[in-house]
Amino acid sequence: MTQERVTVTGIPETKAALNALGERAANDAEVATQAAGIVAAAARVSAPVRTGLLAASYAVEERYVVNAIEYAPFVEFGTDRMAPQAVITNAMEASAEQVAIMYADWLATQADAVGLEGKASG
């Protein structure tokens, strides 16, 4: 049986870069706000419409999708007399792939910025 040796280098540098990436992620609300915007747009399209007020009222505050219309929670979660419409849940499911691609692009850009590009080799 032959023995092979493997030498791993760059662990401290990679660890430092990953820590920097984590700090960037924690401090970057812009990408989360963009994701919320994608979900809010999907909610506006999928919301049930009588007057259009509910659909038009989905908005983004910081990194959250919000709706200030007082009956929005009843539409979302239902009542004892009405089934839930799950507008936000459906919007999240409908936009999941688009949001995932956006986050993957953001992550690749941030990884490059902290020096993680080219660290893996096969």
C-alpha cells in the first residue's frame, strides 16, 4: 500500500476571509432589502383583488415586506369565516429562485472582495 501526503496551506487566511465575509453579510442590509422588494412585487401580483388597495399596499421597509392595510393579516392568515390566502408565503415561493440567484451573485461578489476567489482547487 502506498502512502500519499496531503499538505493543506492557507487555512488562517481562508478563516480570516470567511470571518470578513460574515461581517459583510451581517452589515449589508441592501441585498436583503432587494430580496424583500422581489417578494413584495410578487405579493402585489398574487394578492386577491377587489379594489386593488391590498395589492398596492405591499411595500418594503428596511428588509421586510409590510402591508399597513388593517385587513391584510386576515387575508394572509384567514379567520374563522375565511380561508387564508397566504399572499406572502405564495410570493416567497414564487420568487425563491430569483432571490436565490440574486444572493448567489452577491455572495460571489463579496467572496471576491474578501479574497476568497481561487482558494479552492480540485
